[in-house]
Amino acid sequence: MTLVSVCIPCHNAAPYLEAALDSLLAQNWPNLEIIVVNDGSTDGSGVILNGYKARGVRVIYEIYGSAAKARNRALAEATGDLIKFFDADDLLSSNHIRLQVECLGGRIDAVAFSEWGRFYKDDISTFKSNPQSVWQDMEASDWLVESWADARPMMQPGMFLIPREIIDAAGGWDEDLTLIDDFEFFSRIISSSQEVLFTPDATLYYRSGLDVSLSGRKSRQAVESAFDSAFKATNHLLNRRTDDEAKRSCANVLQSLVYTYYPEHADLLKVVEGRISELGGSRLLPEGPPRFQRLRGILGWRIARRIQRWAGK
């Protein structure tokens, strides 16, 4: 029976850790290896993890300071033929791993991915599935092009089950990235695959609405990481195909970052806008509340965004 290794980075996830681990231990696929890297937690996560050792969970205590480094550490310890990366605050349906193993059916040139939806804080009754056009079997580059078309791809780690052969060929997590590192990693993994196989009824429950400070996500280092990740991810796809549809989806991904960070970091935005132009431009429209959209129609999106930023302060 195929061994599946689940690799989990954990940093101060105590309020959610037990539920996440219980959802793994409740899986109806019996050949499971769960590896948690406790990355310098100070909130009691270590105590919780100690209690799960007797239930077969392997725990590594190291300080890495990044989810990418912690995931790579867990991956180095993993012995399974199939690998799932999983966040310490999410949940899986009990049939999730079994269905994905069966979906792959021994293939080593494809990845499996699942349904997903959000729930808020600890209230699982708020769960709402979020169907997408890529919820079907697709050639790998087609999956990326379609997923990026509206610049809102969902590439949460727990959705995917990956043959070890693909990871060995594509490489582990990029430890230079701190923000949207999962976007770069899964773009590289999928670009190294032949097909993405959809697994109906396997569900990732994505926990949202947590009270997490955004200050670190707005730092210069974090913004540079976001742009670096987007450049690397789009290049993974463009190394595989360079047709107009692929270029447009890549341009949309980059344009979304321009909308997100404008008018801050003008030097980075200039570089990104130059790349968008090289790709043929983007028709992606900016998101925003009704007042922003009204202003955008009158004044253009740049002035409307500046007013929105000013009003927010």
C-alpha cells in the first residue's frame, strides 16, 4: 500500500493544531506518515505536539523562521512515495487522501488536487465550497493558464498530492521567498507534471478570518518576495509554452500585484509594468468596493486607488 507523507510547518498554531492533526488521523487511508516541524513556537504548540507523538505523529523541533524552510525540513525526513504539504490550521475531509491516492492510480507524471472552500475561525458551519473552472482533469499547462486567467488562483498546499518523482525533478520550496511562496512552488510542480487530476469529493477546509497582523506582509522584504514569486511562477509556465493565452494569463497575474500594491514601491511596479507590456498587456480590471469602482470609471484606477488608500488612512 502506497505510503503518503504529510509535511506540516507549525509556528504558533496552538488554537488550531489539534483540529488539523485530528483531521489527518481520521483519514481512511491507513498508510500515512505525519511529520510536523515545530518552527520556534512559543504558544504551547510544542506541548500539544508532544501529546500526538504517542499517536504516531513525528515532531521535529528546530527554529527556521520560515514556512518554506520548515517544509523542506519535513520533506527531507519524509519516506513516502506521495507527498502532501499541509498547513497547521486547515482541515481535510476524512476521505481526502484515499481519494487522491486512488485518483493518481500509481501515476508518477501527474498531481492530484481537490475541492476546497472556506470556513471562518472555528465555525465549520460557515464552510462554503468554492467551485472553479479548473475542477476537472486538465493538461498541466492548460490548468495554469485557466487558473490564472482571472488572477485569483487557489494553490493552497493541502489541495495537492504529489508523487515524489515530480518533487525530486522540480526541487523543494524556494527558501528565498517569504510571501506567496506556495504560488511559486506549485507553479513549478505543475509545470513539471503532465496532467493535473481533479479529485471530486475530496475537500480541503480552508480556515479564514484569523486575526493575523498584515504589517509583515506589507514590508519591503515581503513585497519583494511577492513580486519575485510571481516572476518565477510565470516564467515556469512560459518555459513550457509561449502562446498568447499563456502570456495573457501571466500578464494578469502580474497586473493583479500592481493593483494590490500601487502606489507604494514605485520602483518595483515599474519593473512589473514593463514585463506586462512585454507579454502583450493585460485586460484585468482592478477589484474594489462600489465607491472605488465609481471613482475608477470617472478618474481612472490610479487616482481612484490613491483616494482609496488616503481614505483608508
